[in-house]
Amino acid sequence: MTDRAALADGRIALEQADQSVRAGLATLARAPDAEVHQSLSYDLAHCTAAVRIAQRFLVYGEHGPDEERLAGVFTADVLGQVASAAFGAESRWGITDGALDGARAYVAAYGAPDVVAGAAVAPGDAHLSDHYGLVAATFRRFGVDRIVPVAEEVHRNDLDVPEEIITGLAALGSFGLSISERYGGAATGDVADLYGMIIATEELSRASLGIGGSLITRPEILARAIESGGTEEQKLDLLPRIASGEIMAAVAVTEPDHGSDVATLTVTATPDPRGGHVLNGVKTWCTFAGRADVLMVLARSIPDAEPPHRGLSLFVVPKERAAGHEFAQLQQGGGRLEGRAIRTLGYRGMHSFEVSFDNWYVEETALIGGPAGNGRGFYLQMAGFDSGRLQTAARAVGVMQRAYDEAVAYTAERRVFGHALDHFQLTQVKLGRMAAIIQACRQYTYAVGELMAQGHGTLEAAMVKAYACKAAEWVTREAMQLHGGFGYAEEYPVSRLFVDARVLSIFEGADETLCLRLIGRRLLDEAARTA
């Protein structure tokens, strides 16, 4: 292999894979009943995401030989994934049986066990500037000093997030990373804002997903909705308090019978003679709803709107803080707000609640955007969720990185058959593939952050979320496997990382819905326009 063969040959091989995936999308776009072919659409969405991440990762490979090796290993892995998805499905993709044969030599070279194993020895650097390196070091230190010592106890006993973690993150400015300086945050309006958010999210998730990385997501989603569509009075009132951590937020969108199908939500917001609205109905999977000071509630304020999503509005609903796993609050006049935490396998600490509204009154100032915001809630909420998906990808990277770190440490110490576990080729291959996947996902989150800073990146945010979250399941599973029996014991953090990773493909857009309704549709539209 020549010094730059991994990059030049990788681009050629990925072009073949890209052409095959595009052919599949074009074939599907021509079908009169494309919506019926969900399995094909799902496969093509994931393959497209994988190819685009690999294409971007080859740019990272230009930094040096270690990075080149990582890029080659990941590219070979992606080529194998695409070839596997297309195998036996060539007619459905609209490609010939040998369409991907040209990539075979590349996979043989850069997917070879000794090459993959070498990636574990030198997993590459993030190549951050001094400024962003300091941001990463600051949040990593906070995670190590303040989060890691309590993470296992919170997880095993399903406790609340300790208040000292919230106040500590507030002191670091964590809740104002994406809020404009004008409104008390740290955002300046350029790519630095999203880079800071991505890096902070990854490092906090590395310490704990449940009481670290996810704490800054909900303020981010609410703040973006308010900045996008709130009145100036709402911005001046709410954003500085969100940025300072004075008020913590939870997001109440999902309903028991309406998961990712947001447009058909049924919780109602009925105009009231007092000037505001009365909320009725049940929301579920409201993470952090107990401790939160406000709920961001998406409710139907225009009952007969067509299409239905135009009848939804966003409300900032104040509530009293509550500790533990349930709460009940009453209003004068009979309004009732109740919440009950849903027991979960992992992702503990913030607690996910089912919340019921029974004639719960909110002032007219609670409607984001005021009267002009009536019926605009769907659009404001989706804008916030684009950033939320990018954050979720960063959370997945953080969880994967911690799992990798734990696996590297354990396999160096554990001795079997007279050698340390990391002496064996299979261990090295597992670790090498982990290192390549983690760095590829990390670099693509940075790239998507740049796009979003320019007002683009909705599709790319969905793709990196879909790919990184599924990858996190594999990485944490293999890290757990390398621990053997101890991986199944709560004595080691890797068991927590494994169950935490499982939720990533479910929230912020379930993987199937994300691939079919957002990624798949956008890609099919592109294919149709190209045709």
C-alpha cells in the first residue's frame, strides 16, 4: 500500500458505492408505489448515510498516517455494508450483479485483520484548534471530577440528577451555548456556537448520558424554538433565564398513541375566556419533566386545521420543581398536572415521565410567538429537533468513546492463556473497528455543525443521528463482550453504557421513522429531480 492509497483508492471505491446507492434511489423513485417499499428505502437511507460519512472521513485521513489508516478501515467497513445490503437485491436496486466488484480489492486491503488491528494502536486525534481543545478539556474535566463519581449510583438506584451537577454546568455556561449573546448566552452566530455545543455534549456524554450529555439538549431545543418564533418579550424574559440555568426545561411532544407521527397529536389547547389556553390530554416520554421548571408543550390549538400539523402550537408551561418519580400539582379553579416516571432499562437520572394535563390553564404569554404563533408549533418544534438530532449524534460519540476507553483499559489488564487480552488479534480487530467508527462519526458531527451554522444540514443531521446511534449499539456491545462476564455485571461501567446506548436510536426521532419519513423522502425527492 502506498502512503496515500487509502485515500485515492477509497474515493474511487466509494464513488462506485455511491453510484449503486443512487441507482437504487432512482429505481425506487420511479416506482408508482414507492411508499410500499419500506425495507428498500430504509436500507438505502442507511447506506447513503454511511457513504457520505466515509467520503467526509477521507478528508480527515489527509492529516497523517494514523488518520489515513482510520479512514481506510472505515471506508472498507462501509463498502462491506453497502455490498451486503445490495447482495441479492441487485434487481431492486437497479444495478448489475457485479456493480460493486471494483471495491472488492479495496475491502480486501483495508479490511484485512492486520490493518484493522493497527487502527486500535493509533486511534487518531480529533484535530481541534487550541480553543476547541480547551473547550473539550474543560468539559471532560468536569465530567471526570463531578459526574463520573456519582454516575453509577444514580444509574443503579434510579436517582435524580444531583443539583450540584446542574449548578456546575450552569456556571460553565452550558445552557447558553446556542443562545445569542444579546439574550444572555454565549452564541455569536457563527460555526463556533455549534462546535462548542457538539464538543460539550460529547464530553458530558462520555461521563454519563443520563446525567451529563442530555442535560443541555432540552434547553437547546426550547431556546431554538423561542429564538426562531418567539416574541421579543418572550426572548428577553425566557432566554436569559434558560442560559443561566435559572429555569430548566423538558419537552412534551410525544403522546401514547402518537410517537414520531407528530402531525396527528391530540393534546388540546383550548382558548379560555381568561385570555390564555386550557390544556387537556396526556404526553409521554417527557424526559426531565419532574425537575423541570417549564414544559415545552406541543398541543392542538386549531382543531380542524388542514393539513393537521398546521393546527399545532407550542407553549412554555411553567410548573413547580418536583423530586423523585411522580408529582401532582393543582391550580385554583381545578386544573391538575400530574406526572409519573416510566421505569427504563437505562438512561436514568433525568427520568422520562408520562404527564397528564387536566384543565391546566396557561397564560396567553405561554404561546410561543403570541397570537402570530398560533398554528406554527410544528415548524418551530421541528427546527429545534434538527439541532437535537445533531446533539444526539454527539451523545452517541461520547458514549462510544467511553465504551472504547473502558475496553482498552480492561483488555490491557485482563490476562488469559498467559497473555493480556489485547495481545490477541481478534481483540485488536474489534478495538480497531471501534476506533474507526467513533472517529468517523465525530468528524461528521463537526461537518454537519458547519452546515447548520450556514442554515443547512437538516438531512445531514438526520443521517449522522441514524448512523451514529446504531453504531453506538455495536460499539458498546463489543466493549461489553470484551469484558466477558464482568461486562454483564454492574460492577463495571460498560454495562451502563450498553443499556444507555440502546435508547439513542429511539429518541429524537425513532430510527425507522427518521429513515423513512425524513432521510428516505428527501433522498427520493433528490433522485426524482435528478432524473
